[in-house]
Amino acid sequence: MKSKLALCLIALACAGCSPIGPDYERPAFDMPENWKTIPGADPALWKTAVPADEAPKGDWWTAFGDKTLDELVAKCLENNFTLQSSLARLDQAIAQSEARGAALLPTITAGAAASRSLTSANRPGTTYDAINYQTVQNEFRPVGLMTYEIDWLGKVRRDVESARDTAEQAAADTQNVRLLLSAQVASSYFLLRQYDEEIRVLNSVVDLQEKLRGFFQKRYAEGASGRTEVSQQTALTETTGAQLEVVKSQRNAQENLLATLTGVPAANFSIPPGHLPTSLPAFPVSVPSELLERRPDIASAERAMAAANAQIGVAKAAFFPSLLVAPAFFGSDSTGLTTLLNTPSLIWAIGLTATQTIFDGGRTSANYRFAKAGYAGTVANYKQSILVAIQETQDAMSNLQQYERARIKQDEGVQNYGKALKISFIRYREGLDNAQTLALIQQTQLTALRTKWQLHGSQFLANVALVKALGGGWEGMKKPDSPVPPIPSDEEIFGLPRGGD
């Protein structure tokens, strides 16, 4: 009894020891003091990143106020197979963590055996003068078995810690997949709407150029112009038509991509033509560094680093003996059921097994170096993910500001090209300009019109990129309540009468 008590006390004392290996500490990272695109921001807004990927971000895409986009993202998050695969990996990681945690408790099994045997009368005896008899015997033996590894070094606790961190990493990865998919849907949708705007412009320009061609043909029939002018205008019209077909093809590609993202076969999916929104969500003047902490990819890299650190302890424990409580069982053994539970039928045993590797050809040392190198790799990945996050946020913020300035200037340019086209047409009709000048202005105006919508589409793409860079929506982001500077309609900027005269 004393020996059993001593054994239990030793096991409890060993289990209370600090786990072997280094305790995890998040490495420091030299963060910038401020965004360079936001002068005058408070430097105190920056601090060392601490993952907060579980912070509620909301349905950030609703801030754009587009019902079609809301429906597409909802379908994507419900039906996308990439996300479903990520959720399955998360379930696996959670189950694996629970399985590793079970190692902290003993394993208890129960069993029973029953047999009837015939003993030979000619079996060897224990003494020469003993007489053996042929006998038939029954044996009934129920027994409960227990095995338990004494975690005296904390190896099991480190392994459980690593599995738990890995499960949290899988959860962060799943959040990252949700963010990437929703951002991809939004980007593809706004690009599709940009193509809708370009198609509308090209259709209008083709219609206008067709009317101009009719005007040239009329003048040619009257002998007021040459065949060259008609051919030149015809070529210009056909070239614009070719551009129209290319943009339609690009739109089809985005539509097919949205079909795949939402889990629908491309052949069964279509989106009616529409328009880009005329307003952007409100953009915060300054963005605190806490928003950067919400990026799930940074959280995933940090959890991977913690898991790798715990594996160092697991590998280091292999240098020391393993202690196992085994065999340990309790049961009974009897030749009859009536005496199975009697005190003389009871049996039990308990033992402690210690094993130590003497020679393994350097395998244990190699595994330990492998674990340390693995941790060093995760540290590098973690720091690189922070740098990438800073770069992406910086790019998106700069692009938002620069695209806005560029779009305003482009609108002014488009208006002036419209005026120039109208003046050139009047001058050509009066014989003051040649057809080549008019054709050049037409082509330049078309390029300016398409650039206008491309810049407007880029504003939305940059806004989505900013949300993605910040790990999702942020406090203060809301649906647009005031439009961006007005965008001139195409009817206002073509400059020519629809009849061509």
C-alpha cells in the first residue's frame, strides 16, 4: 500500500513540472510609425500586432449598397467548394486537437474472456511422483486495463499545445478563405460592371460613327468628298466594333468566374447588364494599426509559429526516459460464475515501465534540429506576412486617393474632347477641317471615354483591396450617403448631334 501511494505521489509531482522546451513568446517586429499617405496621424495608433481575427467584421460588402453583389457573396459563402474544403480541414484540426488532448488522461479498457479446456493426463508434471489426471475446466476472466503515460517532462502537454494552436491556425485559415472569396467576388463583380459601362460607351460610339459614315457617304454621292474619307470612317467604325467584341469577351470571362465562385455551372449562370455605383463607401481619414491585427493570414502565421514552438519541446523530450504506468489491471478469475465475484477470485497488478533510447543513429538529435528549424521558418513567414499586409494596405490607400484625382481630371478631359469633336465636325462640314483630323479626334475621344470608366472601376477595385488588406470591414465603414464628384453622362460628352447633321 505504501509503495502504491509513493508511486501516485511521484506521478502527481512529475505531472506538475513545467513542460520541457521554450515557452512561446511572440517575436517583436519593428512597425512603422504611420501611414505615409495620411500625414499628421497620431503615432500612438501603431503598436505591436496582436492577432484579433475573431473580432466581428460584419458583411463588409453591403457597404457598397449593391443588392446584386450582396446576393452573389451570400451564394459564394454558402456554395463555394473551396470554402467547404477549408471548413472540412478545420473540423479535422479540431478533432485532431481533441484526440491529442485525450493523451493527458489514462486509457481504460474493459474486456472479458471465457473458455472451456481439456487438460491432458500425460502432461509434464512438476514432480516425478505426482499423478496427472485428464480434466475439463471452465475459466471466466473479466478484467479492466489501464495505461497512462506520466507526463513528467510535459511532452504530452506540449503536443496538446501544438495541436490546439494548429486548430486555431485552421480556423484563421478558414476566415482568410472567406475574406479572399468575398473580395474576389466583389472585385470580379465590379470589373464586370466596368465592362458593362465600356460596352455601353462602345455601342454609343459605334452608333455615332455609323451615322458619321452615312454622312460621309452622302457627301461622296454628292461629289463633296472623296472615297478615301468614306473608307477611313468605315475602318474607324469597324475598329470600334472590334473593341466592342473584345470587351464583351472580357465580360463573359468575369461572368463565368462569378458562376464558379458561387458554385454554379457557368452554362447555367448569367447576370443582366447594369451600372457601376456612382458612390463609394465612406473611407476613414486614419486607420489605426489595430485594423491590421484583424488580418486572418497574420493570425494564421502567428498560430503556426506557436505550434512550431511547442514541437521543439516535444522533440527535446525524446532525449529523456518515458514513464508508462503499465500493466495496470483489475479483475477476477474463476472456474465458475458463482464464485466469479468472490474475494479469492480477485486479481490485480500495477507496474511502472521506463524506456530510454540508447542508440538511434542520431535520429533524436536530427528531429530536434528539424523542430528548431521549423520554428525559425514560421517566424520568418510571420514577419513576412506583416510586411505584405503593410504593403497591401499602403498600396490600396494610395490607389484610392490617386484614382480619385485621376478620374476627376479624366472627366474634364472627356468633356473637352467632346467639345473638340463637335467643333471639328462643324469645321469639316464647312470645309475648314479634313476627315483625317475628325477621325483622329473620334478615336481619341473613344479612348478617353473608356479610360474614364476604367478609372471609375479601379476606384471600386481599390476599395475592395483596402478592405481585404485590413482583414475585413472596419468600424465606421457604412453605405455611401453622398456621391463622389458627378460623372458626366455619355450623352453630355459625345458632343455631336445624333442625326449627324
